[in-house]
Amino acid sequence: MSKAAQGQPTSMTDIGAAAAGGLYDASNEHDACGVGFVAHIKGQRAHSIVKQGLKILENLDHRGAVGADKLMGDGAGNLIQIPDEYFRAEMAAVGIDLPPPGEYGVGQIFLPKEHASRLACEQELERAVKAEGQVLLGWRDVPVDREMPMSPTVRAKEPVLRQIFIGRG
């Protein structure tokens, strides 16, 4: 049976089918080799949880997280709660006052190195935020450890990392 017959979207712009049938598509189901989960049972934030998550990533080397180039990983990482106090201080340092926790979101954006392309991407994201009725609060350059061992192949393709802060509209 075709996706259309199942009420599934057949393209990224097939909004009608998505609205009628939802976004779930069973054909996307697959095993997730190498997933770890660490949380505080009462939802408390703690750096020890982040450290445990990093240890899980180290212990998942066997799943193929490295290739022939031992300095190139697979991009796996940790999903964490928004560190509100940290971001609040960082953004205040550049004159941006964040709304209360839960009233803003943060996007981790990987952008091209080339300035004109990066600017075009940022402008498109800003346009999309506005089109969705949200508020662009600002951008943050993500600090990067330039001393981190990295192969020339990876270094040549390394994106510019920025965070976009979006408030409720």
C-alpha cells in the first residue's frame, strides 16, 4: 500500500496528509544500536549526569563510532536539559535578557565556514522564526577547543557552530 493510500505524507510539503495521518511512518523503524540513558529520578540537574553520559559514549566505541580515521567520530553526543543559568549569564554578557525558563528554546546550528553562505543560512532561519510567529532573541557563538586533536580531513569540513535563541511569539 502506498504512503498516500495510508494517509502518510509523500513529500516534505504534503501538509494535508501529515495533518490527516500524522507524522509517524513505520518504515522508519530500525534498531538503535548503542543508546544510553542517564537521568536523575527526580529531574534534578547535575554535572555528574553529563559526565556519566560522556562515559556511555566512550563505552560505545564497539558500535562503529570511529572509522579508519581514529580522530573522526560519528557525531554522537548528549541530549541535555537547557542549562538556563549558564545561558542566562552568557547572553546577559552580550546584552540579551532571556525570558523565564520554558519560555525560550535553543537550536544548535551547524553552519558553512564561507561567510556569505553562513549569512544566507542565518537569514533564512531568522525568516522562518518570524514566519512561525516566534521571536528571535539572538545568536551565540559556541566556544570550540582548537587544541582538540582533529584530522586534517575533519578540520577542513568543520562547520561553524552557533546557537539560535528563540522566544515565544
